[in-house]
Amino acid sequence: MTPKAPAFDEIEKFLKIDGWTEVAGSAGHATSHRVFEKVLECGQVLTTHISHSGSKSPGPNRFGEILREQLKITRRQFWEALDSGDAVDRPAPVEEQVPAPEAWQVPILLHQVGLSPDELHGMSPDEAQKVITAHWASPPDDS
Amino acid sequence: MDDVLFFQTGFTEAKRHLSDLMTGVVHEHRPVQVNRHGEKEQMFLLARRELEDLLELTGQRFETRVFFDDGEVSVSLPAFSLIGAGETFDAAVEDLVDLLRQYCAQYLRRLDFYRQTDRRALLPLVFLFALTPAARQGDLLLKVPGTRG
């Protein structure tokens, strides 16, 4: 089952519960994002950004990355904080990183190698590099 | 032994000869250290070209991760905690560039704050991005490792 991803309105609600501050001026910036920060006692700065379209939801993989790299919490802690109204205790564990190719590799894999987006899911940068190298090393297709 | 390696000048002297000083820095590639109140306050004058070389030679690059969801592509820049998204890969990169532009602008506005946090480590990449012309900023995210900009 695909894990549920919240709407950006729910992420904003979480940010209020968890004590995040909106970065001044970000709401009026030309991009479609509002930026929030939370400074931990250890001096670490957490940053996240939400879409102005609050009813929209990020895809499940994007939400996983938001949890790991921005909010730095687990999926369960996110929903528990929304239910309880209590901030998350930090430092908190984060879910394991899912392998993903780097941006420079993606156009090559899609347009030169001819893979589909589904085939790129879960591919690490090292695996992507091997596929690219093998493709470049193979003789040109005359057909 | 004189352990000062950079050419140095005092603040008042620098003001008086600013044009010559800038010519030396830019055209003769001669960085200058300007001192005020003895050496209590120091400022460095460096040509843009030297600064660009310096940043490139640090070897730091924008490390990204790409995710595909149904009808949505995300390009994540974990070091900056930024995630661009769009219906296509190109749209996601463009979104990330916009976000990065917004982030770098506020980073440079609040540098006094960030330099006291873990975000201090982002300084070379923020400068590199800010120094790159807008039309080429997206290329930084797609740069093949080990290649020159």
C-alpha cells in the first residue's frame, strides 16, 4: 500500500505545532513556496518549504524526502504530532534514505539509455553510473 | 621575517587610491588586504575571477536526488533541504532553481546568523550559485562531477 501523503495545509499545521517560523519575506517571493525554519538547540537549522496551494499534496516519494531531509522525523511522528498537537522530541530518528539517481544522470538515463521513470525508482547514483558507463561503452546501434 | 603574504594597505590609504587599488586587484590579479584600526578589522579585495576560481577549486558541488511519483517529479538538494517539484523533470529542476535563488538571497541577507549554525558549510555553494548568471544556474544542478563549469 502506498503510504498516505498529507496536503500542504496539514504540513503547515504540523509546522505550527512543531514550532517552526516562517522566514520573513518568503511569502511575497515570486516562487510558489513559503519557507519555514526551525533552529535546534545544537545549532542545527532545519528548513522546509510548502506550496501556496495548501490543498495540494506532495507525492508519497516526495513526502518521504520532506520527512527525511527537511522535517527530520519519521512518518509516524508526523501524524502523531498532528493528532496530539504536541511538538516532536528532538533529535528524532529519520527513515532510511531511499536510493535515487542524481539530477545530472536522469536526462542521460531517460533520453540516451531509454529507461522509463519507473526503472529509475530506487536506483542509486552508483548503479546509475554503471548503466551510463555501459551504455557509453557499447557500440552505436545501427538499426 | 615578514609573515604577511598579501599586499596590505590601510583604510584611509585605500580610500585615497581606490581606483589604482581596483585596477591592481582586477587587472593584475593582486588580492589586497585592507586594514582598519590597526589590523583589528580586515577586509579582502578579490577580483570576481579569483573568487570564482577559488570556489570551483573547493570541488564542492550540488548533490541532488531525483524521485518519481505518479505525475510528479521531485529533485531534492539535501544539503540545502530544498526539493523542487513539477510535472516533468525539467519543470522540477526549474522549480529547484527558483527555490535555490530564494534561499541564497535570504542566506546572504542573514549571513551573520547562518555563519553561527551548521549552515555555515553551505557558504561556498551559496557564493558559487550567486555568482553564476541566472541563465546558467540550472546547469550547476546538472553538472557532471569532475567537469569544469
